[in-house]
Amino acid sequence: MQHISKEDAQKRVDQIAYFKAELDQLEQNDVLTLSEMQKISVNNFHQTLINSLAIAYDIDASVQEKQLSLGMKIASFLGALALAASIFFLFYQFWGVFSTLSQVIILIMAPMIGLGATVYAYYKEKTGYFAKLIGLVTLASFVLNISMFGQIFNITPSVNASLVWALFAFLLAYASDTRLLLAFGIIFFAGFLSAKVGTWSGIYWIYFGERPENFMPAAFLLFFISLLNHHRFSGFQVIYRVFAMLLFFIPVLILSNWGDISYIDAHYDTVEAFYQIIGFTFSAGAIWLGIKQHWGEVVNTGNVFFVIFLYTKFYDWWWEWMPKYLFFLIIALSSILILLVFKRLRTAAIASSQKVSS
């Protein structure tokens, strides 16, 4: 069997369930009726496939199993948070009792043991919940350990710590196929790269957030990474794309309203107008690209920011002088217009897919 991600395996099982439901509907409407031998052959094939996927990926073959899996995800996440908090307070409760050498050994060994336990749990326990729990606790202890090293040896705080955290989070994420760990890695990496961009422009790294444009290089880099092949990992490309869009559109939204904090040496009105055009253009482009590539998360994110850019402009133009009833009427009419546009796009997409299938 070709190696696929657990998410793809779950989609395959869901597809089988939809097929069975549609086949039952076709038989009830006397559109298609399979012979008894055909039914047995199809059912045997599907059952064999489901069993093999269940053995390899521990997927959910029924609605009840999906509900239980959701409960297990919530329980593992809460357990990881509680365990991480327990380790944090344990360190601070008894940390002063240990000698400096003992502290250094503990700080070095703890993340190494945690990484090994994460990999072991991932390969030994098919559901992956324990691997994710151990991975989150390991990342929390690693972040704490780096901070403790700085206190022990009186090291000046540096943005490079974020890079170390990011690399360790990426290592854990890819070792345990955990999207939450990937998200932490992206956050740490985006903070590091944005701070570096800020220092290259001449500001102290801790103030990198004062220039929203510092986040844009990280956004473009993450979007490029999302184009790489991640078929063995569940939803990693989606996480990269969503964070890339957030790291791009949020700074653009801020600069479209407060142009005086931009690197661009121009009047703030000019800067705001420039970023408003960028916001509308790129959000509309994201919608088009998401529809073309069948990236639902890109379409949804583009929709959200396009509407935000549109409504903030309405507020700037009309809120102060226009009667409030008229302002909200325009908002409602514009929403209806957007709805009609998307309905037309949806109709065109359906017609295109029907033309291809025919």
C-alpha cells in the first residue's frame, strides 16, 4: 500500500461511507441495482481496505468512533497543558535544591528524553494521542530549559532562542505528525525572522512588532514551504498556508489604517492607500487561487480579509457623516452583492466541473 497520511486514510474511509449511502439511494430510486455477486465483491473490497487502513493508521470507521476520537483529542490537549504546568511549578518549587551541575544535566537530558519518548510513542501507539501529549510537554520543558539556562549563566536575552525553540518544535512536529506542534514552530520561527528583519533595519530586536512589515518575509517563506510535498503529514500544508496568510494580511490591515508606522518614506495617507490596494488585490487573488487549486482554507481566509478591508473602508468613508441607518443599509446591500458574486462563481464552478465530467 502506498504510504499516505492519516488524514488521507480517513478521507478514503469517509469516501467509502458516502459511496455506500449514495448506492443505497440509487437502488431505492431504481436508478442502479447491483447483482448479489457485485454487492459481495464491492463490500469485501471495501471491508478489506477499511481493515488495512485501520491497522496502519487507526482511522475512525464510524460516527461513534469519530466522536470518541474528538473526546480523546480534547483530553490529550488538556492533559498536555496540565502536565506542562505541573513540570513548570515542580521546577520552580525544588530548583534551588539542586547544584549547578545537577541543574545543567537535568536541563540537557529532559528534552532529549522527551524527544525519544515522543518518537517511541508515535511508532508504538497508533492513535498518536500519547505521542502528541508527550511532544507538547517536551516542547514546554524545552522552552523552560532554555530560559533556565539563561538565568543560570546570566546570558543576555536574544532572539536566537526563538530559532532554537522553532527548530525543536519542527523536529517534534515532523517526528509525531502533530499540527499543534507545527503551529508553535511556525510562531517561534516567524517571531525570530521578524525580529531579525527588524534588527537589519536598525531597531533593537525586542521592538520588532512596532513595524508590521517585519512579518512579511516570514509570510512569503511559509507560503513557499506550503508548496512543498507534505503528503505524509496530516494537514501540514494547510497550517503553513493559513499562517502565511495571517502573517501577511494582518500587517497589511494594520498599515492600511496606520501608515505612519511603515518603513515606506512617504506621507501616511499615501502609505495607507498603497496598502489598501495591496489588501484588496491580494485578498481577491487569494480567493481566485484558492478556488483554482481547491484550497478551501485559502478561499475562506481571503474572503474574511476581503470583507474586513471592504468594511473598514466603508467605515472610513461614511461613518462620521452618514446616518447610521443608511450606513448599515449599505453594509447589508454590499453583503448581498458579495453573496450574489460568490453564487455566480459557484454556479460557474459547477458548470465547469460538469463539462469536464461529460
